[in-house]
Amino acid sequence: MSNLRFKAVEEAFKKKAIEVSAPSKFISDFYGKYVFSTTTMSKYLSKDVMKAIKNAIEKGETLNRSIADDVAAGMKMWAMELGATHYTHWFQPLTDGTAQKHDSFIDYANGPGENIIEEFSGKLLAQQEPDASSFPSGGIRSTFEARGYTAWDPSSPAFVMDDTLCIPTIFISYTGEALDLKAPLLKALNAVDKAATAVCHYFDPEVKKVYSYLGWEQEYFLVDEGLFATRPDLVLTGRTLLGHESAKNQQLEDHYFGSIPTRVMSYMKDLEFEGYKYGIPLKTRHNEVAPNQFELAPIFNETNLAVDQNLLIMSIMKKVARRHGFRLLLHEKPFAGINGSGKHNNWSLGTDTGVGLLTPGKTPAENLQFITFLVNILVAVYKYNALLKASIMTAQNAHRLGANEAPPAIVSAFLGTQVSAILDKLEKSSSEEAIVLDSKKKLSLGISHIPEVLLDNTDRNRTSPFAFTGNRFEFRAVGSSANCSSGMTALNAAVAAQLIEFKDSVDKKINAGSSKEKAIFEVIKEYIKISKPIRFDGNNYSEEWKIEAEKRGLDCETSVPIIYNAYTTKESIALFQSTGILSEKELHARNEVKWETYTKKIQIEARVLGDLAINHIIPIATRYQSLLLDNLSKINAIYPKEKAAELAALDASLVEEIAKHISTIKKNVDQMIEARKVANKIEDAYEKALAYHDDVLPYFDTIRYHTDKLELIVDDEIWTLPKYRELLFIR
């Protein structure tokens, strides 16, 4: 029956794949159709208005209301031509997701009456007022203090989703504090732009702006919708809280880059088509390491836009998955024993003159600029390694970090042998030396019809949380469900503060009579020594590294609630305040939100696990135990005592084993519930989160161990929950 169902689903979606295929063989024909891009704007707005918007985006100039009225008129006309009847401010509250409140374009034509018109003014474009008390605020807003504002971000284009014009915005309180993730990100990008531009002027006075770039790699799981619906843990928490691993999972390493299943390929094609319509430049698709795990990745983009596109594609992924009979899982560790899902953030800096600041140059002067930025980034990561870890840490990501290919919960940086050798040489040098990086070496394979392979100046280290990969750093610790804003805000803020400090140090030496090159060189040498503890090119999974990292003074904390304290250290507060990104009040408020969110995540999982154990697992195991006891009774009734004992030995052993597992499960569930009751009485958010981490969470593994043992014993025919072998292999 199961096979027939899967076959029917597969056949249905083979037909569906034809229906959703792109209407044109050229992606460029429909790319960005639903985005109010610069190209589209030029068809609806005057040259003066276009110039004002460009200046707002590139120079930070404020748009006046008359300009906003013109933009709103053109935007409404474009959106209505695409079938839009409503508009919304699309923002990013402190929930890692997005939020929106839809309003219709309609209004009375001449006061209250029968006639209506479609209207959309600059005021409505620029500002809306959602209820700020209903979103997490960490105490900044009380229930009776409801007013909050969303404000238009012109640097991220509006788009039409279904019948609604969506306008990317920031979200702030009535008193001005940021209640979202976008506002601090924009401030961090502005800070790194100013700081990096000032440093670039040592090398090229023509540089006017430095951009932060982001290329994310989105990993995800797909499961059959029917099976998903019968797993309460997947439905309510996004991960399996119990379930024994499949006899075959990823141990053969045959899924990675393997042939994409037909149903999944249909999904991917449909997803790409939808993504292209929203101007998301999806480039890569492939099978990931674990069964049912896949990845998509776009061409890199400016960081703010890349973040918005990632949030949008995650929403689209969920919708498209339903069309194909799947459910999308973005949880960082939906299945035990196999790889979890991350969202590697490939980050770099580049100038408006087209220079990649993390790309090695062709001349010693260009390489001095490259080394300058590289070393400053290393110092920033070293100084704020605990903060960077806190920026990507969640209850979900804690399950992934350090397990099955994900980097550990210790931030270190990988450079590769060539770059590391150059830094080591510079550290020991006594004078300004020409910095020369080898061009790509050629590797001859000795096969006549195979061309030579060009080797990069660095290898890849899949165990490193922050790895240099040739022209960018790959922040690999970010979780798959995360909003990239959090990690990108912390990283750009840290780099901005460090570049400001670097320029101050160099300028002091220049003012004291040193040449520019010598001053830069001397400061770099000092920074190479300072940042040495963060550099590690070896195996980040090894126990030796954990010991060594602690000796180096790196943050090795693994408790999620404690990790969040990195946001409110004296150094972090100074960092965010000096760069104008977040105030001390905002930082403390955000930690309150993080602790509350952590508590609620563990609380929900504990409730679901207890329910599954008591209302699903134990009744099923007891039913099977009754069948065994019934069989024992019949054997003893029919056979002589000695023969009955021989025939009933297995059943008797199983009855006893089941009883032990049931007893242990019940005992631990009861104790977990009591620990939860104690924790729930704690009013302080931090102490409550600690109690859930230290006193509630430890029961999970014990309960799971014994339920998974029962899964191996109980008759498969009466086990009601789909098993890993069914969930993990799409047919």
C-alpha cells in the first residue's frame, strides 16, 4: 500500500513538473518580473526621481515626501498591472522570520460614500504602524505601549507576492529603538563602508564606497507531506525528537552530488522559476550529504539585498514544497545521526572601483592592501570570537554545531598554507618586504585529453567555522533557518571597529614621521602577532583542538543561554555603541528576547516529547507486551513445563526488556515535567533559560534512547510513527 501511494504521488508530480516549467527557454525573459528594480523603476518614474532614489541608496541622502509621492504613484501603477490589490510593509521582527500586515489600495473618492478609488501615497509607502507590543521586544515595549513604526528601505526593491505589493522596511519602537534585524544590519553596513573606505584611501584615493557582499548557501530537507503529517514532533518542532537511525543513512556517502530524484528535480525547477521571477539569482542546486538533504545557492549580492532575498526564498521554498507533496524542513538538525543543515555565509568586501578587498593582487602594492584587510579581519574575529558565536547560536543550531561536518562551537579562522606562510614570514620580517602571492599553480594529471587543473592559493577546510576560500571568508557556522542579518551585523560591526582602530594606529605613526608604507607594515606585523590565536588550519573536530583553543583564550562555552552573554560584555557594548549600531538598552533587550525564545523552544519540545512518550510510545509498547504475554500464556497452557520454558524464553525476555524501557521512560518524563514546573516559576529570563538548559534538556537524550530501543523491539505493524527509513528516502 505504501509503495502504491508513493508511485501515485510520483506520477502526479511528473505531470505537475510539465505544468510549472518556465514559459520561456530564456531566464532573462522573466527574471525579476515581480520586482520593482531600478530597470523597472525607470519605466514608471522620472529621471529626477530616479536620481533622488539613487542618491538615497548610494549616498544616504534623505528622500523628501514629494519624491516619495512620485515613487508611490509609479509603484502602485506597476503593482496593479501585475494584479496587486493590497500593499504591506515587509519587515524582520526579532523572530528570525518576516512579518506583514496587508492593507487594500482602496479609499473613498470624496469622503464617506459609495464611490471608492485605488490610492497609495508617499506617506503610506514611507511609513506604517504595526502593533509593536505583539512582537518580541525584550521589555522595550509593554503590552499597553503598542505604537511602533515600519519605515521604507529604498535600498531593497519592493516586490509583488500574490496580490500584495511588499515593501521591505525597518521596524522601530515609538521611542526609536530597533525592534528588528534589518535596522542594525543597515547601520553595520554603513559603519563598515565608512571605515573601509577610509583605509582604502591609503591605497587609492578614488574609492568613494565599500560594499559588503554576501553569498549564502541554503541547505534544507524535504520529506513526504503524508509522512510529515503523522509525526507530531516534525509538525510542532521541525525536528524528530525520537526515532532510531535507519540501517542505511549517509554512511555510503552516495547521496552527496548524486543523481537528483525525479520528484525533487521537479521541485527544484519550479523553485528556480519562482525565484527568478523575484530577481533571486539562483545558481547552484545539488544533493547534500544526508538522504533527503539538498542545497541551493545564488550568485553573491550586496549584503542587505542578499539577506532579503534569502528570507524571501525560504518563504517561496515552503510554498513550492506543498505544491509538490513535500514539506520543507529548515531546522538545523531535523534527524539524529546524520548531517544537519547550515547556511554558509560567503562574505567579502569590494570597492565602487571594482576591487575585491579580499582578492590577492598582481603587484606588491595591491597585495599590501589585501593583507591589510585580511589581517584586520583576523584581529576582529579574534577579539569578538565569542560575539560571532553568539550571533549564530540558537536552540536549533546548538544541535548541529560540532556534529556531522558542521563546524564546532569554537570560532577559529582557516587561511590555508600559502597565506599562513606569508603572514608568518611578515611577522618575522624586519623591514617592509614585497608581498607576493603565487599565481595559481598548474596540476598536470598525466592524462593527455584532460586539461591541466589550476590550483587555488588555499585549500578548503570543511571543519572551520570561518574559512578563507580565496577571495572571501566563509562563515560556515550560520544555521539553515537563521536570518543572516544577525551574523552579518556582528561581523561587519566587528570589522568596522577594527578598521577604525587600525587607521588611528597608522595615522599616529605617520604623524610621528613614519612613511605610510612603513606605518602600515609595522601595524600589520603587530596585528599578525595579536591575531595568531584565532588561526587554525587543522581538524576543528579533534579533542586536541578543544584543549588548545581553551589555552589560546578562545571562547569554548557550549551552553546557549551563557553564550548570549557575549552581547552584553563591556567590549561588545563599546563596539556597538561606538559604531552607532545598537545602544546598551537595545543589546540587553535583545538578549532578553533570545533567552525567552530559547526557553520556549525547549519548553515546546519537552511537551511534545512527553506527549509522544506517554500517549504514543508507551501505549504501543504495552499493547505489544500484552500480545507477548498472551502468547506466553498460551504456550504454558499447551506445552509441558520444561518445553514451555524453552519455547517462551524469547517472549519472556522481550516482556522484561519492554517493561524496563517503559518504566525508565515514565520515570524520566515525570522528572522532566517536575523540572519544567520548577523552571516555569523562575521570573528572570536568563535564569529560566539556564534552568531549561541545565535541568530540562538533559532528559531528552535518556527518554529518546529508551523509546528508540522500543522501536527496534515492537512489531513494525503496530508502530504508528513513520521511521527514519521511511522519512529519509524519497521515492
